[in-house]
Amino acid sequence: MRLDPKLAARIAGDVGLWRDFNDICDCGGRLAGTESEKQAFALLRERVHAASPANSGRSIPVPYNGWRAKKATLRLQDGGEVACHPLVRTIATAKDGLTAEVVDLGRGTPDEFEEHAADIKGRIVLVRHELMFAAGTIHRRRKYEMAREKGAAGFLIAGPLAGNVVAGSSGRDHGDGIPALGIAPETAARLARTAEGWPTATMLIETEESSAETETLIYDYPGQTDEWVVLSAHVDGHDLAESAMDNGSGLASVLAVIRALSPEVPKFRRGLRAMFFSVEEWALTGSAQYVADLADADKAKIALNINLDSVAGSPNLAALTSGYAGVEPFLLNVATTNGHSLRTVRPLMTNSDHANFALGGIPAIRLVAGFDDPAANLRVVLTPADTRDKVAQSELRQATLLTAALLAAACNADPSEVATWRTR
């Protein structure tokens, strides 16, 4: 299970890893449907071609419900406007905006929604963004849905970083919804209930919606059988910053693993399938379509999905094992044998593309940095602070070395061991 020292040395000395990371960040935030996203796909094609000129890959069209925000403002009851950011796929307000009282539900737990059920209808719900890489996290999309189901007129979510708004998806795909904005924590403080009653606010959002199409890029490197290990990362991000940790780090790591391992894969038992998804930030749309279109026989040929999403920003790595308990001994053995520290987290977390593989019956993990660490740089993901300066070269290289070790071991694992990975 030890990675070939020559391959490890190849990754340790690969100057392209840091170059690729910075070049991906140079593309911008890569919001789906923007020129930034297109530039990133072009860059990935170029770098994979340079690593393996004979492999032209293939592109799968991904139709989705396109959206862009034309305008977004938030005005408080004193008449002053404050910074805000429209959540992806939010609906528009009426032309003169939505004015309503604001009910602050704190973190926005199910219990808080239940206790305030009588207060929510017709009001704007305010909740807090949480560290996404933590046990017990309540995802923003779930809070949005609870607000909508209980009759809220609008939705505000306050970010974690002083002076900065927060981005993210509302989770809405099409049809009904409620207007949704990300705000700064200082704004949330100004919207607290007082003895005089609930404060009011006016949301004004203009959007444009139309049919759109992006793609999933696939590069197959066959092994000696018709089985595969899928290595994936998502391309798209948000337009507040560079989407450096989420997910420039994962993209750069996949490219480096392709450079190092692709020449060796013909000797492996299983092949490497490298996949670059998009519209991940739009409720995991790209990977959902891919897995849904797989025949059962093709699903059975995928031994494991290793999904890289936000793998730098902390030196501490965790594997989210999506309920597949049987894969955990393998992961820990590979990590220990190759001198890496790794934590495994079992409950399924539907916060990246691995979730669609897992829900489709395919063992799947997400490698992520900074899990359960509120002090890690990952705390500023989805804010304007998700920039390249939050990533250390040593963190990115460590994650890439561990990924290569896991991938090579998975590609060569005995079929009897692979069979245990599907154990829940």
C-alpha cells in the first residue's frame, strides 16, 4: 500500500502543482455560466493535454437552469443600504422590492424554526452561516427550505467574517422560492429584535433566468480490467473571490496526480477515471446527472470515488466516508503506511459531488481539510477571503501525496478487499 517512492518523488518535486493552483485562481471565482468558468475549463484541457497528449478526453453536456443576478440591495429601516450578495438561484423580488419584518432565528436549527413557527409567516428569516466542514452542520440549503416551508417572505444568511458578506446557493432549481441574500455579521447585529418589536428591511433583487449548458470533463486511463477508480473535483465556484480553497485546491491536486500516475495506470488492476464537474455549487447538479445516467452495470464497475474538495487551508485532512464503513480500514491503512494523518467521518454529508456517487450505491469519499476546526482557514470559504493566500504549498502537496497513495492503492486493491468497501 506504499506509494512507489519514484511516484512520490515525482509529486514532491512537481513545480506544476503550485503553478496550476495559481493559474486556476487567476481565472477568478468560476461561477457557473460565466467567462471565468469557461477559462478554467480551457486551462484544465490544456494542462491534461500537456500531461497526456494521447488522451483527448470527452465532454458530457450538462444542461441546467441558468441564472444571473442583475442587481441586489438591502435597505434597513433607517434608510441606509448595506452590503449583500444574492444567493445562487434566488428568485427576484417585485420591482419595488420586498419590505417585511425580520425574525432572527440565530443559528437556524430545526428546533429554532419550530419554536418560532408562529413568527415566521410573512416575515424575512435571518439565520447564520455555519462551518460547512463539521459534524452536525446544518447546511444553508436546509435552512432556506425550512424558511420557505414555514411561509417566510424572504431569507437572509449572515456570514462568519466581519466586514464580509457570504455567498452560496439557495438550493432552488426552478419554480417557487423566496428572495435570498447573504449578508455580513454586522448587518445581522443591526437586525436584532428590540423592545420596540421586529426590525424591518427591504430586499430588492433583479435576476435573469434561462436555459443554460455547461459540461463534465472525463479523462479515462484504462487499467488491466474494466473497473475504475474515479478521481473527481468541481470546477465552479462563486464570484466573491478566487474560490481558491473551494475548489482551486482540489483541481490543482487532480492535475498533479494525473501527471504522476497516468503513465503507470496501464500496469494497475483498475483504471483511473479523472472527472471535472461543474454546477456543483448549484446543488451538485453536474455529478447528479452523471450518476443518474449510469447503468447499474457501470456503477458496479466503479470501485471507489475519491472526491477532492477544499483539500488545503489546513494541514489536517479528513475523509468523509458517506456511510460506507467498510472503506475506512483501507483509507487509514494507506494513510498510516505512507506517513499521513487522516481522520474518517462516517455520516453522509451531501456537501460535494461524492454524495451523488454514494447515493447511487458507489463507495465514495470526500477528502477535505480543516474538518471540525473553527480556526482553520476553511472558515472563510464562500466569502471574499477565499483567496490563494489562505493556502500553504505544504498543505496542497501533502493532500496531493495522500490522494496519489489512496488512488494507486485503490486501483491495485484485491477484489476481496474492494467488496468490503460497499459495507455500510
